Amino acid sequence: MIHTMRWFGPNDPVSLMDIRQAGCTGVVSALHQIPVGDIWSVEAIRERKALIEAGNENYTPLHWLVVESLPVHEHIKKGLPSRETYIRNYRESLRNLALCGIKTVCYNFMPVLDWSRTALHYPLADGSTTLRFVWEDFAIFDLFILQRPGAENDYDPQVRLAAHTKFKGMSGQDIQHLTNTVLLGLPGSEEAYGLSIFQSLLDEYAHINDQKLRENLYYFISEIAPLAQELGINLCIHPDDPPKSLLGLPRVVSTSDDLQQLMSASPVRANGITFCTGSLGVRADNDLPEMVRKFADRIHFVHLRTTKREENPLNFHEAPHLKGDVDMYEVIKELLAEEKRRKEKGYPETMLPMRPDHGFQMLDDLQKRTYPGYSAIGRLKALAELRGLELALKREMSTF
């Protein structure tokens, strides 16, 4: 696999030299400064690419291999008439990325929020911290802070009672902290939505159910995947995170069946998957090694991380990369088998770009400001573990 790390741009506390010294040759980045729905110009893409490649003549070369993400405008997700304008813009951005030699584009189709957690610095036994999602805490936000109409229908009576009891004991600071955590915006941003604005965004999905969101996703992919195929670009959708309905919003990229329906909606190979083991691994009913085998030809990008379901299986936290609920040994083994198959079939691209995802806050990084889950040392540790497992599996597979 091609080892990469995510870089949020010039304001990222983790530098490109940090990524280079971690042993990566690829960078995963995006133009977060461009408003969602606007066209990514050739000039803006080349500017970011030049930043990433600066110093390549003197050091181990770095290249911008993956866009994560080229965001999908909410009007497309909601299927509004104006989606045609945003789809045209999306197509133009793909053309410009292809002109600049960038051929892997990750995106997601989660309404309103890209991901959700209730704690960004959950302490582990060794003193490091990680991301965590607690269903009861999410219920506190939904029921008693946001006070979303109809929210009580989404929680069992026991959860509602426990959430209410806990909410009554929270300080104003506790409430604000939970609010800011849940409402954290797009990855790479430290800005959170205000409550009134956030509720208005949810209201706009009041009449969009599971089936309608699927229809909007399949329409979008049928409009852009054929062009991506012509351009030599691999599109790869990121699974829902977490893979379940939240805030009354449908989630349609959470299971093997969801992925199968999407792959069938546009049969071209460019319509592919970002195989995120953490997002998919939250669900006990997702058999990840089997999913790699099933969708092997459509996997264009890999996020390797693992989560640990807690005593309440609706709660989970990011776990050490080789110790959580994901069988990382079997997953990487299947990914390496797919790379071998691609090489034997003469594919133009045989190696999958991979990045270690959601590293712990640890060591010196405990005192630094970093994007949640994207500290340097935590991801370095994760990459070292994953690289070692990959090497061992390659030796084992070559022996047999």
C-alpha cells in the first residue's frame, strides 16, 4: 500500500516535513478554503500541489495523491432543482483535478454533519486521549440542549431517563462543551454551528427519508461517475460515521447492502469506495474482511483505524489500531491480495493509497493544539504498527 497522511493545509499544526519523516510518500488534502459547491480552479489546485511538493528535490518526495474531500453540496443531497448547477460545478472540479494529475477523490453523502462524537479527549488507561461516542450523551444534546422536535421517539425510555438525570447535574460549561463537540463542523474546521442555525439545517431534511436520500445519492453518482471514468479519476465514497441514523437524519452508506446498492447504481469502476475500517467496524453486523473481498475492485482508498464497542454497544471509542473490534490482520491480508490481483491483471494502478486514521493524542502532542484525531505522534504510532503488520503479511504471503 502507498502510505499517506491527511494534511489540512498551511494552518495544519502537523507539517509536511512531519508527514515526510513519518515515512509517507503521499499526502491527502483538500481546499477547505473554497466554499462548498464552488469550482476548484486549476490555479488553486496547482497552488496546493506546489506547497506539498516543495522541497522534493532535497528530501524524500511527497505528492498530493488523494483529495479528501471534494464536498457534495447540501442541495445535491436534498435533491433540489439547484443541484444541477452544483453537479456541473462538481464535474468541472473533477476536470481540473485531472488536468493537475490528481486521480483519487474521496467524498461523503452524510446530511449536515460529516461525523459525530461526544468526546474529543477521552482518557485511556495509559494517559493518552482519543475520540469517543456515547449514545446517552448524544441523547442529552438532542433531547435537552437542541430540543429537536420528535427526538424522544429515537431513544428508549431508559436512555431518556438516564440522559435527563445526567443533564440535570451538568454545569453550564459542561453543556457548552458537549454542544461544541457534537456541532463541530467539517473535518479541518474548528468552527461549530450555532444551535438555531443547526436546527434549521435539520428542518430542511424533514421530508427526506431513507429512500429519498438514496435516490439523490444514486442520481448524483450516475451524473458524475461516467465523467470520472473518462478522466481516469477514482471516486470513493466514505461510509457514514457513525453508521447509524442520528438526529432523525437518514444514513445510507453504513452496511454491505448499502454499498452494493450504490455500486449497482453506476456500474463503472470509477464509482468506488473509501474503505474506512473504523466507520464500518462500529457495526457488529459488518464483516469487514468479507466486505473487502466483495468490493475489492471498487476500493480505491483505505482508512485504517479501529473502534471498540463498549458494554453498551451503541457506545464506542477509537482503539489502538491493532486491538479494537476490527480484525486488522485479515483486512490488510485481503487488501494485499487485491493489490496482487491488480498487478497480475495489469491494472494501471496496483497499490492502494492508505492512511492511518484517528491517532491518539499522546506524548508531547498532549500539550499541543491539533485537529481532533489528527495529531502527529498518534498517527505515527498507528502507521508504524500498520506498516509492521503489512510487512509481516507480505512475507507470509510470499512464503505460501
